Amino acid sequence: MTDTRTLNLAVIAGDGIGPEVVAQAERVLDAVADLEGFTIDKTPYSLGAEHWLQTGETLSDETLARLKEHDAILFGAVGADPRSAEIPSGIIEREVLLKLRFAFDHYINLRPARFYPGAVSPLSHPGEIDFIVVREGTEGPYAGNGGVLRAGTEHEVATEVSLNTALGVERLIRYAFQLASTRERKKLALIHKTNVLVNAGQLYSRIFEEIAAEYPEVHTDYCHIDAATIYLTNDPQRFDVIVTDNLFGDIITDQAGAITGGIGLAPCGNINASGEFPSMFEPVHGSAPDIAGQNKANPIAAVLAGALLLRHVGLPAAAQRIEDAVEHVMASTPQTDLGTDEVGQAIIDRLT
Ligand code: NAD
Ligand code: IPM
Ligand code: MN
């Protein structure tokens, strides 16, 4: 089926390998649009550490207002080398990436983890791995509720208060149950730390139980975050859909990337499920300064983020073409033999 619409995309390539992987995602999106008969109108936005050093802008209200007019945003990665002191850690992450997630109310941070045949997992028996993490996107310790008192004295106090609202937890968990109910295995695991973070833990558990009653067909599970890292390593088949807090979700999705063959394969959707604001699609990984500029970065995470974007805007056939092509390339070509642009080209060659 062809679609004759025009998709109005914002593209924020960012820093480090961001521009390298986004260039490949854009090529693949253009190629799939040609095949499916729709048009993509792309507007690049220069944001990130480099942009800040050059202009002093992190993310202005004016840029935010322009971004809001797009159907969706394709994002690469922002941030400097965590070992360098040139830019204080957190400025770019908070003032660009988190500002976008909060301003556009991206309360669902969707992170599929799939082990593609041909990928190389560090697990000796990876088996079939196919789960999806529904990470909270706007609350928890990320909310920015905290600060420093008595700075520079021996009584200095630093707080980062985890903020959890009933509304935020409810819409998150409801989304996860809905998603689980559409999947073949219909399993949903809550991951938290209810034995120590008892206040937030009770809010999450109570709402989880309440919504579970509305989805009797969904099999529920619970693990503490520390044990979850064991199960993700020893028994990833245990998981189908995972719902979790912002920080726990950040950590386990890097682990999920690692067990499924590398963080360079892991995509992410920052979803505003109410549709009020544009959603944003990006790789799970960062700007990878250690490999930037060497044509070494795997662009598949960015390409798969493009597929998530197409599915989100109502172009599922186009999304499927990309995912099928990635599957073919993974199965047929050892990844280590290819550079960033060659992986992009190999995917385009398999788009039929
Ligand atoms: P990172 O994800 O950039 O890199 C971690 C490791 O994974 C590195 O060894 C890197 O080489 C490797 N890697 C990442 N992407 C890869 C790819 N596509 N192909 C092959 N290998 C890949 O994490 P980091 O080093 O902790 O962070 C670097 C910077 O990126 C920091 O400033 C951090 O704050 C920022 N960051 C940004 C985002 C984002 O923009 N969404 C996400 C994570 C980190
Ligand atoms: C991610 C990143 C971000 C996060 C940082 C850069 C703010 O690690 O997208 O996983 O912690 O969410
Ligand atoms: Mn992360």
C-alpha cells in the first residue's frame, strides 16, 4: 500500500557519532519513502555540545517552538566525552535532551531489545531474546528536583529527589499493559526496588496491581532492579514487556543492548502518547567520543529508530521494510567487516 503524504521531520544529529549514524538513518528513510510513495521533508537543527561551544545556545524557547511544529523528531546523540572537562557533565544532557523529553512530555521511553540472528552476544547461550522496555521518561530522579546547599563547606548537601506522580505512574503502567496485551506472550514485568525505595515502590506496585485487574489476560511478574540484572544476563527469555522507572530503565537498556549484540543496535522512542507534542526517536547510545570520526559506529540503532518513527506516525509497512532489511543484513554480513556507511548501504540494498 502506498501513502502519498508528506512527513515533516526535524533532524537533530548532535555530537560525536550522532551525525554519522543519523546520516545513514536519513538515507534509509529516504529510500523507503521512495519505495512506499511518501515524501519526507527534513529540517536539520544544530544542537548539542559543539553547537553550545560555538553559539552559547543549549536549546532556546524559539528553537523549541519550531521543533514543536514537526510531525516527529529524529535525534542522534548529544554530549561531550565524559573524561573531558571542557564541558561540565550534565549541561548538554539536561538542557538539550532532557529539556526536549520534558517539554514535549515524552512520558513513554520505549526501548525494544531484540537479538537478531547474526548478532554476536557476549552470552554463551543467548537463545531468542525479544523484549521491550517501557521506561518512564519524565519523572524519577531525572525530574530535576534537588540542589546543593552549603556548597564548598564540609557540610555540603547534594540532593536528587526522585519524583513520582500518580498520574505519571498510571499512564506509564497503563501503556505497558496495553502493549503487553497485544504481544504473543502477553507478559509484563514490573522492575523496581520496592524493598528500599518504599514510597515510590508502593505507588508503582499499587497502580500495577490495580491496572492488572483490567488486563486478566496479561501474565504479571515483578523483580527488584538488582536481581533483574541477573535475570537479564542468565535468563533474558523471562522478559516480554518490562515497565520501570526512569533511572532503572536507563541502566537496564544499556545492558539489554549489550546482551543483544551491542548498544549500536538498540533503538529508542521518546513517545508523547497523547499526541499533543511530536515524539522523538533516537539510538539508546550516546555520542561515543571514543569512536567518533572513524566510520566505526554501527548505524543500525539509528536506522531502527527511524523504523520506530515510521510506525509511530502511521506508516507500519515502511517501518516493516526497514526492520526486515536490517534482519537480512544482520543474518548475512558480519558486522565487524563493515563501516558505518557500508552498513547503511547494505540496508538500502535489501529494502525491497
Ligand atoms: P556511549 O553510549 O556514547 O558509549 C558507550 C560505549 O558504547 C562506547 O564504548 C562507545 O564506543 C560504544 N558505542 C556507542 N554507540 C555505538 C555504536 N553506534 N556503534 C558501536 N559502538 C558504540 O556512552 P558514554 O560514553 O557514556 O557517553 C558519551 C556522551 O554521550 C556523554 O556526553 C553522555 O552524556 C552522552 N549520552 C548521550 C545520549 C543521547 O544523546 N541520547 C545517550 C547516552 C549518553
Ligand atoms: C539515554 C541517556 C540519557 C538518559 C542521558 C544522556 C540524559 O543515557 O538516553 O539513555 O539518561 O536518559
Ligand atoms: Mn542511557
